[in-house]
Amino acid sequence: MSNNLLLVIDSYISDSTRAEACSNLITQLRTNLPEYEILLINKSSNSFDLEKQVNYYFNYGKGFLVGYPPEEIIKNEYYEVPYVYVTTNFGTCENWFPFVGVSDHVAGIYNSFVLYEGFWYDLFPKTQFDIINGAGGWADKWKSIPKICKVSYNEHEDHIKNEFVLFYWNDKEEPMNISVKVYDQENIIHENSVTLNQNHYHLSKFPLEKELRIEKTNIYNGTEETFVEIVSPENISKFNTRFLYN
């Protein structure tokens, strides 16, 4: 597994018995997977001091994880959307966790735990939890580089619709070779190739007046992946990444 992985326990600590089971699970994770940090999401108001046993703790009493949250939760903003970011000399790239498609878990069963990576069930057969197969958006947060970013010049104002940024970033240990072509229909209007070492960035800003097709190739450790995305003034607001200029 990637060293970048965050272990997430999504729980409803309803009583001391459930708290003891959760504590036991945390201990097992610390013993068997000591290299990873742990996030505990608790939908109950009582923590039973479990926040002291994990790296990150979040009380999520007014919402729950589903493929798409109920309208009431969206309307009343009973949710938090996490993000990671990269600060540069020009501004900050904010990579927000996707609101849809992160989890297929319907949290109607509150007395349970949710973990990424299904094989953990075999490691902890006496622990009650539901399983999400796959590491999901957290592990893929910097996949498909460069990121297509909305553009903002003021933190408190909405993004503008006639510009976008291609943000190149390598969070991996080895160099990554990145190639990109931007098409206006069948005409290439921009082409670039760059090799980035770990924690290095590159960015380019473009006008956005019509639909453009962006083809990307990422090569890392001999593995090549290709991605194709469409960006336009009509869909730029749907992208999860934003570049906020200084």
C-alpha cells in the first residue's frame, strides 16, 4: 500500500462496549500497520477519550458518509469537505475531496466501522465493520496530472469562468514524466512535457472561451497512464481543484 494512505475509521460510538471495540481496533492498526496515520470519524457526541489514540479526530454528528448526501444535509450545510493544498510563489492550489463518488457506503448502520482496503477483514475477524473496497479519493488525490483548476483572485469571491490553470505537481518519491496536449477541436493549441521531482510544481494559465480537450500522459516508475478531460466555461465549476492567486 502507498505510504500516502490514511486509515479511516467511520464510527458511531454509541456506548462503552462500542468504544472498547473501537479502541481495540485502533490498537490492532497501530500494531499491524504502524507506518500509517489514523483518522477517526465519530457520529456520536461522546468520544470516550478515543481522540487521544488517533492522529486525527472529527465529530460528524450532523451528517454521514453516503454516495451522495441527502438534500437536507446539503441545503443546511451539515457537512465538511476536506482538501489538500500546495502553496507556491504565485498562489495556492486547493485540491478538494470530491463530494460525489467518494464512498458507496450508506451509513444507516451506525453501529459499525468503515475501513478502506477489504483484506483488513481477514486481519481483524472479531471486529465488526463494513468494508469499502479500494482506497478511494484520498489515495488518488494527485492522480491525473496536471490538474485542471478553477481560478480565483480573491478567497472570498467565486471563481471566474473564462480562465483555468493546469497545475503540475509530483507528490511521489521518484521523478514523474508528464506530457499534456490541449486541443481546440482537432487543433493542438498547447503542448508541454516536463519531468518533476518530488514536491516540485509547474503551472500554466489559459483563457477559457470554448470547450477544450486535454490529453495527459503520466509516467512514473515505468508505468504509463493516460487521461482525457474536457473543460469549458459551462463545466469549469464542477472541477474539484482551484488555484487561488496571491
